[in-house]
Amino acid sequence: MENILKVENVCKNYGNFTALNNVSISVPKGSVFGLLGPNGAGKTSLIRIINQITLPDSGNIYLDGEKLLPKHVHQIGYLPEERGLYKSMKVGEQALYLAQLKGMSHAKAKKKLKYWFEKFEISDWWNKKIQELSKGMAQKVQFIVTVMHSPKLLIFDEPFSGFDPINANLIKDEILKLRDEGASIIFSTHRMESVEEMCEYIALINKSNKILDGKLSDIKTEFKENKFAVGLQCENSEGLYNEIKQKFSVEKSENYNDANLGITIKLPQNETSTNLIKFLNSKSQITHFTEIIPNANDIFLKAVANNE
Amino acid sequence: MNKLKLIIKREFLAKVKNKSFIILTLLSPVLMVGLIMLIVFLSQKNSEEIRTIAYIDESEILASVFQNTEHTKYINLTKLGIEEAKNKSSEFYYGLIYIPKPDSLEQLSKGITFFTQDSPSLSLIGGIENKLENKIRNLKLEQLNFDLEKLKSAETDVDFNTENFSGEKSSKIGGILKMATGGAFGYLIFMFIIIYGTSVMRSVIEEKTSRIIEVIVSSVKPFQLMLGKIFGNALAGVLQFIIWMISAGFLLFVVTAIFGPEATNMDSGGMQVAPEMMNQVQQSANSDLEFVLSEVKNLPIITMFFSFIIYFLGGYLIYSSIYAAIGAAVDSETDTQQFMMPVLMPLIIAIYVGFSVIENPHGPIAVSFSLFPLTSPIVMLMRIPFGVPWWQLLVSMLLLIVAFLGIVWFAAKIYRVGILMYGKKPSYKELYKWLKY
């Protein structure tokens, strides 16, 4: 798989403070890549380096196979977490200006903006000033400004903050559509459910170090603990529970109402579920058998806790 | 380069479209011309007033002094006696001069009293005293048997023709002219730096508080943005000054056409030049206009023009980049106070030194401050009309360029880090750390 972005051994220090320590990531083309980490981990520092807002102390960055150069800012679209627009400037004028700073010609920018404004049904905002718009409305304009120059790489830092659920969904769909059209997306957020929904790949940064990266599905496999949620139906559930307890490590779980016995069983790393099923089947009727796969939230918490 | 142009254009338009800018630009010339007219009007009113002063001359030899003049009428009340004359004068006249009967000519000058309602101006007292002194002196001289006619013919008046060693004529008028032009240039730069430097700072703070800054610097280099701001604001400033000059000139032309030339005796140049200086020039000009014109020609106009451009650019760029760095370092305008003082200090010192330059354009203070790059744009421009050795000019400009490069580099570093910092009020120590980021 080809990478749109390759970050190699990047270090960044601010005085005595280390913001990034030897961080490397690879973002595959055409994917949504989640850049995760607790507050102050160094995500924003890394994003700023990719955007060439700051320079790394050491390390290399490649965009689409080429060493990152100032001209590449035209191929990147960035929606920062700290974002805003000129309050007293008109929406259209402002969007045109920002498009031109991204290297578009005036005519082309105008055409493209028309397309986006019509798509979001906000054409009548063109001559309004930002200060006349609500925060959510301004965020829509901000999103358009980020994507209008059709960049190869899009970087969104908390893109859904400030949006109501309807507009958040609209933006989410637009981001996925952009991915389908060939753009690659780096997505930094604390909302794990949107990571689950959107990201194919993730990297986790904690305390200036990358502690985890790869395909989300692989990471989930890696993080599963051979745990199974089981629902059983039998005469003597208490007796069965004690019987199982002697052979496996078991926890009672409360939320299997339709079964006489709901339990979570953890198998040793080298054992498969086959023997467990056989054993359970001989003792009772299995109503429910699922492998517990960790979600992004669990992985995040666990990985960070392990790193402490 | 193209992006820099875009930024300059935006900054220029943002400034020019601003309502307060438009109002200030259009209203200032009207206010200025109005003020000039008011002053002219009031001073005319003042001089039209005619005073009537009564006098009692008991000595009976000084009455010939009190001849009516354009603004003063004298009335002899000797016959009424002192008490009655006082009553009458306090009711109808500006004042009463009482000359008692003296024992001798020696005593005559001692006992004279001037009664008035309010205290009279020094020039009025001086004028009357002068006349009395002359008369009494002449009387004394006559008493001592001097021939007044012969004395008069012996009076002499010395008036220097001043000329420097290379043969150029110089004069007091020329000195005033030099002072005025130098002062005007220096003051213009001072005002421009303060007004448009602050405007650069505000524009930086606005970008920080509206949080658009990170969006912008993901497209352009912070340094480009800073330069764009500085040039954009400067262009707006130049435009404003041009509009002021043209409209002030036009308004004065209209005023002259309506009220006649006396109304604009203050001259259109009065904007930057202190009015009293202008008056002096004006008075002298009336006496010998051609000579003044030749003095103007004698000024080092070409040197002044080019050095104005260089010092204007240098001074403005140095200070506005410092202003930009301050704007980047803080979160709001209220936090700028602690950094403003060190910036304003050299500017204010330069203006004060400028006054001493007028006294002594080649003294050690004038020379050293016209070499020091933070004050040279103002002080050197004030010195240039008096003639500055070429090596001083060269050293001063070199220092200015070196300082310009150094300070802009320094300011750009602080700016680059500062625009992305929120929430803390930085100390000088913090700023020093930023230099190494």
C-alpha cells in the first residue's frame, strides 16, 4: 500500500520540553487515519510540523513520495482545532482570499466556492460578514475553506466541535465522500465513537512518543484478550456457574436477561474457543456466544495506562 | 511573492474599508481647516479692538507722548483731577495713566501709575513705558545741553551679511526654514510610526483573537504574513496622508477664494509646523519673499528627499515589526502596556533631542542620536537641512540597515512563536526563550 504521508523519526523540543520524541507514522493513500492521544501528548505539534507551521528539530517528512517542501502547502488542507475567520470580512471575499493563499486562481476559486456554497445551501451568505453568522454557520464556511482546493491530504483537528448532530453528520459524510474521491485524511479527535466509525488506521501518541499504530482492525485483534461473552440456559445455573469457575476464569455479567446464566469467560492466550464451546454445550444450551473485541475507547485507555 | 501581494492587498483593504479610518480620513482636513480659520478669525477680531486710555499729566511736559495710534486712543483728563478721572475711567475707558507733578526731572520717571480694570498685557505696558522713557531721556539730554539732531545722526544700525566659507549666503530666515523643514520631516515620521505601528499591532492581535491565524500560517510563512501586514498598513497610511494633503490644499484654496488671502495667512504647511515658527517665517517672508525662495533653493533638497525615504522606510519597518512582535506576544490589547514603554521611549527621546538639534545641530548629542538607529530616523532628518558630513550620513544609514535586519529577524522569531501561543501573558524571559524555539 502506497503512503500519502510518511513521517520519519521526527523530534521537536521547545526549550527543555520535548513535544515529540522520535515519532514515525505512515498514512496510507485513500484512508482515514486517526491521530489519537491524550491532551498535551504532542498531536498538535505533529500536525503543525506536517503543515510546515513549525519545523522539526530532526527527522524527515515525505508527502506522496516527495520530501516535504513549502510548495506542498497547496496540497494539504488543514482545519485546526483553534480556528476562526476574519470577523469583519465578508464570507465570500474571505473564502476567495484563503483559496488564493492556497494557490488557486481567482476564477477557479470562485467557481469552486460556488459549487460548495450551493452544496451546503449557503449561497445567500456570500455577502454576509462572519460576525453576523452563528458559530455553527461559521464552522460550515470554515469546512469549505479547508477542502475547497481539493488537497491530496486533509487534516482535521476535532472537526465536529461546534456542530449540532445533524450538521456533524453532514460533515462526516462529506469527509467520507472526499476519501472516496481519493483524498487521504488525518483525523485527530477525542471522540472515540467517531474514530470507530471512520478510521481505518490509527496512531496513538502519549507523552511525546508514539505508542501504537497500524490498521484499527489489526490493533483490535492484537488487543483482544481471548474473552467471550456467553449466555447459557440450564436447570441449576448456580451449580453450573461453580462448575465452570473451576475450569476457567469467569466473571458474572448482569446484562444477559434472556439467559439463566450470563457470564464472561477469559481463556488463556494459547487456547481456542472450540474446547470451551464443546464443554459448555455438554452442560447446557448456549443461547449466546460472542468474542469480546475491544473498542477504540478500551484500546486508548489500555494503551495509555500501559505506557504510564 | 504572489502571496505577499495578496496579503498586502487584504491588509490594505481591511484597513481602508474600516469605518473609523474613512471617517478620520475625511473629517481631519475639515477639522484642520476649520481650526485654522477659527484662529485667524479670532486673532483678527483681537487686533480690530480699539482701546481708549485716559491720562492725567500734572507735569505738563509729557502730553506729546500720547498720540493716537491704530489700536489705541488717548484722552486727556488732567482737568478733572485724579479722583474724578479714576471714576470716569473705570466706567468708560480701558485704563488711566497718572503722572504726578514732579519735584525735578529726576523724580519724573518714578511716580507714574497705570490704573486698569484687568491686568494689561506686557506688550502694552512695555510700549507705553518705552515712549515715556524716550521722551524723558530726550528732555534730560536737552537739559544737559546735548544737540538732539547731532545725536540722531550718530545712530548706527549693524546688520550682518552672513555667508559660509564656500560662499553660500545664510540667514536667520534660512535657519528658521531649516528648522521648520527638518522638524516637519522628523515629526511626520514620528506620527506615522506611532499611528500605523499601533495599527499593525492591532491587526496582529485581531488575527490571534479571531483564531484565524493558524489557518493562515498553514498557507503562508509567518514572516510573509508579518511583512504583508506592515506594508499593507503603510500603504493605507500613505493614502491617508495623500488624501489629507490634497483635501487640505483644496479646502484652503476654497477658503482663500471666499475670504481673501489674509484668511490663510497661516499657510497650508501649518499642519506639521508649529504655528509660531510659521508666523516667523511668514513675517520674514513678507519682508523679502525672493530671498526666502533663494533660501529654499539652498536647502539640500535632493539629499533631504532621498534620506527622508530611506529613514522613513527604515524607521517604520523597524518599529512596526516590533509592534507586530508585541501584538503576537499578547492575547489582548490591554496586555500590551508592559511592552509599549520601551518602544515609545526612544521615539519620545528622539523628539526631545530634536529640540536640542535646533539649538545646536552639530553638537555631540545631536550627532550621537542621529547615528543611533532607533532615534536616527527622526533626529537625522532634523539635522540634514543644516548640512551633515557625508560620513555621518553613511554611518547612520549603515547602522539603520544593520539594525533593521537584526530587529526584523528578532521580531519575526517572536512573532512566529507568539501567534500560536494562547493563554499566558509572557514575560521578557519567556520571549527570550522563544528566540530559541
